[in-house]
Amino acid sequence: MRRLGLRTRVTAAFAVGALLLAASMALVSYELTRRSLIDERERTALRAAYFDATVVRAGLDTDTPDVVEVLRSLDTGGSRRPVLHLDGEWYARTADPGTTTAIPTDLRQVVAAGKPAVQRVRVNGQTALVVGVPLSATATYFEVNSLLELEQTLQVLALALTTVAIMVAGSGAALGWYATRHGLRPLTAVADAAEKIAAGDFTARLDPATDPDLTRLSSSFNQMVDRLAHRIERDRRFAADVSHELRSPLQTLAAAASVLARRRQHQDERTALAAGLVADEIDRFQRLVNDLIDLARSDQPADRTPVDVAALAREACHTLDLSGSIVHLAPATPATWRVDRRRVAQVLANLLDNAVTYGGGPTSVVLSHDGSAGVIEVDDEGPGVPVEDREVIFERFVRGRAAHTRGAGDGTGLGLALVAQHAAAHGGHVTVTDRPGGGARFRVTLMDCLT
């Protein structure tokens, strides 16, 4: 499972934190407001019920009371419904059996015992507040107060608080994104500098004055790059000097071996065989020295100039006595790329030589593009490269199935390593896969060469 990036995690943390805080505040606010509104509603209902009960008691205190008319005289509005229980009979303004049946039995008993009581119930699917007031030994008065308006108010409040919580979470995410964007800017500068150094540009440095809190990091990074550049330059110069110094004795040995080869007909069989082996090893040694010199120079930045890569590929084919017709330019791909001519020429030469030596010969060289990146694909008709060898063959002194062995075979073990180095100098990489139909396909990607 792919791990989320630091910016995404920080932004998500801000959003979740803001959401939790807003939700907590919303819940507390909702609960406090709900309790306050309900308590106020109950107090209002109690005051109204006591007042109406006084009116009803006065209306009943006559010789021939008209109970229904007394109830109709009450100013209860549309949210309160008065009900009177007198001498075992229920009286209301209108016939509404649902109201009387909704009054709980235990509440009736409490009020009948001479104590006022309050209870929330459900009437016709809606919440209501029932207030009971005793009037006399045979009369009890009840008011059923609808809480529909209160419930609607609470719903609106809940919706408003939820909306605010979501908006606060979104604001938290935006704040987190902004904070990480500016907070990680120094790390982005470090990453950019590291990418340039990985591409061979050892002049990349960090400005210690950019952020006072990161002065130590910037200074340490710059010191590390200075030491790394010094060590790489020292190693490169050592390899170049050693390789250069080896050329003179190698040329002398090659000349002597050439003399022995020309006199082979005057030598006995064992001497001629030994002279041939010496000549072959000297030739291999010369190629190794040349590759070491190229490898020592491969750490330098790429010197990009406009190059006709298609023509360069055909030249590489002709050098190895191959037909230039195997070079194909993909549709909509320009022939001229901004690349280092020497490096790309060696990439093509090494891949073609590898295909000739180990892959049964190249079948095609395809030049294409992927956005602004140039792509070189070299196919061969050999046995292909096993999956377990597809990473290590680009290391130095490694050759195919003979991975991690040195000195075996005719190659130097540096050809594909040079290909990888030259691709990295262009900000790209090289991979090998199976070719459809059999064989291997080497793919070299060179970044930003079509811009």
C-alpha cells in the first residue's frame, strides 16, 4: 500500500483536527441550546397552564357550569390544547380522542392525587408536552403543548452547526495545505538541489539565508556537497590519470603484439597461440581503459546541443556494419533533440554492440517521445534478459547471467553501466523488458530534450 505524502498527511491532520474541534463545539452548543430552549418551553407551558387552570376553576365555580364554553374561552392559540377531566368524564373544545389517549396513565394518577406534573409524550407522531394541574377532588386540568415548532428550530440549528463544522474542516484543510506549502518550501529546495546533484550538477547549493531555522541544515548540506564533489572529482581524476598512464604501455604492448602476429607463420603452434591470446587480451585491456576514461567523465553535466538523433543512430549502425534501415522515427517525433552528442552516440553504440554480442543482433532502433522526454528503444532477437538480472546488468563489471562476476567473457562489463550513467546525466533512466515476439528491449529515456 502506497504511503501518503507528508503534505497530504499534514493537510488531512489539519482537516480532521478542525472537524473534530468544530464537531465537538457544535455538539456542545447544540446540547446547551437544546436544553435551554426545552427548559424555557417547559417554564412557559407551566405558567400558561397554571393561568388557564385558574380561569377554568373560576368558570366551574358556578351553579350550572358550561364546561365546553369555559374551555373555548381560553386563549391557548394553535399550539396548546386544553383538556378537562371532570367527574370521570373528558371534556375538550372539539372531539379529539387522540389527545386524551396520549395523556399517560401514571401522569393522570399523579395529578389526580393533587400534585401538578409535566411529561413529554408523542401525539399523532409528534412530540408534545403535557402539563397537568389539579383543580379539585373531582377535576383535573391538562394542557397538551405541541413541540413541533421547537423541533423545527432544533433541526435548523443542527443543520446550521453541521454546515459550520464542515466549513471549519474545509478551512482547516486549506490552512494545512497553505502551511505545508510554505513550511515545506525549504525541503523542496533541498529536494531540487539533490536532484541536480544526482544528475551530475555539483554546483547546486542551498542559500543559508533563506530560513534562519534551517541555516544549520543548509550549511551542512552545502558542506556535504562540497566534500562529495571533491571526492568524486578526486576519484574521477585518479581513474582518468591511471587510465591515461596505462595507454602508453598498452600502445607499446599492442605494437609488439602486432609484430608477433605478423610473424605468426614463422612461429611454432604453441608460440603462435600464445601470441594470439596476448593480442586479444591487450585489445580487451585497451577497450577497458577507454571505457574507464569514459566512465570517469560521465559524472560531468550533460552538454546539451541540438543533435539529429536519427542520423546519429544510423551512423552508429554503419560503424558496426549494420543496416541503417533498422532505425525508425516514431510519428510526430522530431529528429532533432537537445542532448549531449558524445553521450548519446555512446549510448547507441553500446546498446547496438550489446545486441550484436549477446542478443543475436539488433532488430530495430525506435526513436520516440513521451511528452518532452526522448525515448530510444533497441530491440534484439536474443534469449532476453532474465527478470532477476534486469537491475544488476546496469551495474559496473556485471554481465547478464554472470552477475557479480568479474573478468569473465569478452566484454568489459562497463558498456551498460555507461548507458545508465549517460541516461542519468540527462535526468533519465534505462530499463530492459521482453520484446514482443522474443528477445530483449532496452529503453532509454532522456528528459527535457524536446523542449
